[in-house]
Amino acid sequence: MTDDLLARHQAVLPSWVTTYYGNDAIELVSGSGRRVTDASGRTYLDFFGGVLTNMLGYDVAEVREAVERQLATGIVHSSTLYLIRQQVDLAEKIARVSGIPDARVFFTNSGTEANEAALLFATNHRRSNQILAIRNSYHGRTFAAMAVTGHRSWSASGLSPLQVSWLHSGDKLRGRMAGLSDGDHIDAAVEDLREVLATTTAGDVAALIAEPIQGVGGFVHAPDGLLGAFKKELDNHGILLIADEVQTGWGRTGEHFWGYQAHDVQPDLITFAKGIGNGFALAGVVGRADLVNAVPATSFSTFGGNPISTAAGNAVLDYVLDHDLQANARRTGEILLSGLREVAADSKILAEVRGRGLMIGLEFCRSGTTEPDTAATLAVFDECRKGGLLVGKGGLYGNVLRMGPPLTLTEDEAREGLAILVAAIRTAESQG
């Protein structure tokens, strides 16, 4: 059955819509808690959560019941041309937790669309199409979002509606910032920002868009405080800061509710997506009223903020706050991070363990070097599946395992997943 489905998939979907595990691709048919079951009946502990999207896990009663209540009304869609109570309720909650005074919220269907909207707001407000972006970043698949994506694997076109100038990433293994202390890194990065503004722009830059922790880039992140240091320089030029919190939001990093809060800064615009819908299509932008209102034309959203998705979103955000999942992410994340760092201390292939809370990346390199080892990465990836654990892949060179378990992960499940990861790494080392 699964083989037939794969053949049908390959016959009718684009070739670039690939699946994990090649000819052994799996179909997930049911889920409960942090576990999913495939069409063959095999159950896995899920440490990737639909690419960090199933933030509460699977079959969560509070979310299901909220959606069922809305379905029972018969109104699954109306568009923003009519009042949507669930949308207004969720917008009020997100405005409160954003930290932005007098905030406005615009809902979209995906993180890509949210970033497109934020870029629209910023460029309209500043009357400039110049944007600063970070190398190794990922912001989406559409025209402007792709233009500010600093990751060649995800850049499907060199065409762009924006003039983009690039800043260095926070990669500590290689590149200009490798080997620097946190303080020296921040100083060098700010000096680089000044140089870029002076040499590759016309001065009137609209915004810097940045992920507090780079998602597709392999969970690379700069030292705490860098975005705050950037903002001081940006403010000297009137340049806005857009924080892409599509993967870092809602308490996932454990230490903070938003990733930007590690940087002593308040963004002008925040984009969000993924976990807030727990699988329902829900995303958006929250920002200063004067920026979000900077759309000099009639506009609306057909599907963004629809009654079903925002019913789910309200239930998700309430659950996150009522159960203090941020604290749980910090607690269970530390079990994983500390255990993996012990492995890295004597591993020949695990070059770096990085991340925060339940946002964890493992970078694999050839022994004693910073040369990416994609073969070892794939071996660990496959061994995890054999052991009953689903993880993701990413990084600029495809040599990073990415993990974003549901924020409801238990301590016992964290230890279970850690044991599978350790066994997978040791097996891959012995085979290498």
C-alpha cells in the first residue's frame, strides 16, 4: 500500500516535492501524544512534529473540541469581509504576548506569507525596497521571501523584487565569525553591519529580517544580544527590525517565549506560524500599528484567520500558557542537550550540539575537521528511524539533524529519544 502511494505521489506531484527515506517513504495514519503510527503499523516517537508545527503533539482534546465546536456552527469560512470572533479573540491574545504596544495582527496561512506581509509593511512604510538579510537564513518559498533567503538549496530563482544586502550568520564552526568569543562576535558583526550600510546600500534601507535561531539553516544562532546591538545601529538610520519567529516562537526555546527576547531588543514586526495552529494552517504578523496599517490599498485575506484555524489557535495558545509549556521545553530540552553534549565530547562525527529548549541541531563533520559529513548524517537519520524515532534534516550542507519535539514532551520520552539518538550516533560511527 505504501509503495503504491509513493508511486502515485511521484506520478502526480512535482519532482521537487520529495519525501524522507527515499523508496522507504512512510505514510503517517494516526497519532496520539508525541507518537505517530505509519501505514504498516509501526509506531514512532516524533521529534520533528511536522517540521516544528505539531507543537502540542497529536489528538489534543482541547484543540479537537474547539474545532468541533466551530464546525458545529456550520461556519467554516467567511473571509475577513465579515467579523470573525475567533480571529479577534486570538489577535487580542497575540497582541498581549507580543510585547509591542498598540499592536495590530494580520493573519495569513503560512510563515512564507507572513514574511511576505511583513516585508510589504516595512517597504511601504520606508518607501524603499532595500532589505538586510542574514546568510544561511530561510524565510519562505514565494518571491520576496525567497529573495531574503540566504540558503542556496532553497533559492529557486535569482530574480527578486528587493535589493538585498547580506550580513554574516552566527555559524561558529566556519566562516568569518568562527572561533570568536561572544563579545568579539557581536563587535565584528556590528562593524560588518556598518560597512554593509555604507557600501552596498543607498542608505534608506527598509528593514533587517532575521531569525533569532536559523531554522532550515540548521539551528545556527548568534550570541545573545546581537539583535539588540544591531537594533541600536539600525535605529540610527530609521531601519526596522523584523523578527522571523516562525520556528522560535511560543516558548519553544525554553528560556524565552519569543526567540528575540534573548537579545535585549523589541522588534518592530514579528512573524509567526507553525506551532500556533498545531497542524491547522495559521500564521501572521504582529507589529506596530503604524507599520501594519501601511498598506495604501484595499486588501483582505480570503483564508487567513478563518474561523476553524483561529479556533484551533486560541485553544493552542491557551494550552501553551495554562500548562507553562515554555518551562517544560526548557526542562526536557536540557535532558536532551546535556546528554548529546556528553556524546559530542568523544564523538568522531558529532562536531557540534546547538540549540535551546526543544529546538536542537546536531552537526556532523569528518573526524577532526569542519568538513560536512553528509553520509554520517544520513546514517544517523536512518538509524533513528530504525530505532523508532523521527527526526529532521537541514543545514547549509545537509549535515545537520534537526529536532523540534512537541512542547508537551515528557521527561521519560526525552530520555527515550536520547537513548535512540545515542545508539544511532554510535552505530553510524562504527559503520564509518
